[in-house]
Amino acid sequence: MPVATPEIYAEMLDKAKRDSFAFPAINVSSSQTLNAALAGFAEAESDGIIQVSTGGAEYFSGPTVKDMVSGSLAFAAFAQEVAKKYPINVALHTDHCPKDKLDGFVRPLIEASTERVRGGGLPYFQSHMWDGSAVPLDENLEIAQELLEKAAAARIILEVEIGVVGGEEDGVEAEINEKLYTSTEDALATVRALGLGEKGRYLTALTFGNVHGVYKPGNVKLRPEVLKNAQEAVAAEFGTEQAFDFVFHGGSGSLPEEISAAVDYGVIKMNVDTDTQYAFTRPVVDHMFRNYDGVLKIDGEVGNKKMYDPRAWGKAAEAGMAARVVEACQNLRSAGNKL
């Protein structure tokens, strides 16, 4: 199927919320990882979200070019073409964008989509994320209001982050401490500033102990009840149930019961990156170790072209990552859920 239209994307999110499941949002940085994500979603019979970070977008443009906008547009164009061959819907999303990269990433991409929509076309991306976790809440929400207005005009959904995610991603680091838990007052402030959909639809990443990076199960102290408390606080003040469309960041090392509880409290999108990176790389390492005398020209020999052909280890890498995407769909209950 083609990449989801704004209407299909909205329907995907509505179904996830209604039927209590979440879509894995798979970070990609190459055509191979993009193909792996599509294959995994198709195998799981799940619609899904494929996303690119600032670093991933730079890489898509070429390591010597490092242009986030051209890389993002190249990713979107490639995805639009290859997604047509898969029997599932996928939405395209840009991941964490801090304040200092807005003008070189999200703002020009929204502008490009705005021009396209004005001409009768569809936006390049279905959603963009503004990561204001490193600035004061007032400034975070002020920028979010500006971006939400522009995104809504371009038929794009905005994702915001209210709170701090620990660990490191694309050079952005945060300590692991009590700041990782968003307060109910911050959640209420978000709704007061951004509304309940009348100003444009948005996804909300409240932090409940989330940490980017690699951690063993049990080391990350998640408190999914933070999400429950936020939903209840908004319901009490605004009289609406499950107001938030929640996003789960930094899920590596999370226990299955923590993931399940988060979905129960309104999470409809969960970012998956670290685990799929490993799932992609592990088969490559296995291939190289098992075929070292084929991938290397040892003692004056010529090696084995079939072993060092990038397609040989690339297929194994894609299969490994696709299997991890299937697992994510199963954990988040999206398997078997496609429009």
C-alpha cells in the first residue's frame, strides 16, 4: 500500500487508541533498515510507523553531505516507492528534534509539505516531533503552539515531549534522576496550551522514567502510573476521557508488564531503535566470523566474492531486524491490526 495519507494515519491512531494497542515506531537510517522495517510489519500483519532522527536524516543524505532536510526527503521518496509493494500502511515520522536543530530540520520540512499541500498534494511526512525536553516548560509549549499551527495547516500531526528522557540519543544527553517523571501539572499545562484537538492533533511523550540507550531488564525504573494520573487529571479538569495520545520513548530494557501497562494508559506509539540496531548488526557479525576467510583476502588468496558481497550479509541483517520488528508488534499488541 502507499504511505498512509493524513486520513489513514488518523484512522490508524484512532484504532490503536480504541482497541488498546500501540504501533512500533521503527527508527531507520538506510534503505536496508527501511526495507527491514517494512518486511517486519508485513510479517506481523501490522500497520506501523517508520521514523528518521536528526542523525539518521544526515546519514541518508550521505556521510560527507550531512544535510538533514535532503536526507529526510530522500528517505520519504524512497519509502513512498517501496511501501507500495507491502500489504500494510506505514506513516512517516521525524524523531527527536531539539531547539537548535528546528531551523535545519523540522521547520523546513513542514514548509516543504505546506507548499506541496497548497498545490493539492500530500505532506512528505505524516508527523514530526519537537523535542523541548531540554528547555523550560513555558518555552517548550510556546514553540509547540507555533509548530502545531503550522503542522495542522500542512495536515501533519505534531509530537511533543513534556519531561526529560534520560540517557543519550544523537548527542543529546540527560541524567537519570527524578526529572524523568512528568508531573500532572505539566500534563495539564500541555492541554491548556495545545488544546484537545481543536488546534490540531498532537501526540504527547510524557516521561515516566524513560531512558535512551542500552539497559538490562529491570534497570530502568518505569512508572506507567504517571500516564494514568495525567489522563485522570485532564479528565477531571476538562471532562474528557483518555485525552492524550501517548508516545513511549526509551523503551529498551523495559519489562513486558511495564509496556502492557503503558499501553493500557493510552500509549499508541512506542519508539524502537536500540534493539533493532542490534538485531540488524548481530547477523552481520555472525556472517563475518563464520566466513572470515571469505570476506578477507588472507595469505594472498582472493577471498570469496559471494561472502563479501554486501547483499550476502545485508539480507541476513534485514531478516534479523525484521524479526525484532515482529516481536515489537507482538509486545505492543499491534500484530494482526491493519486497516
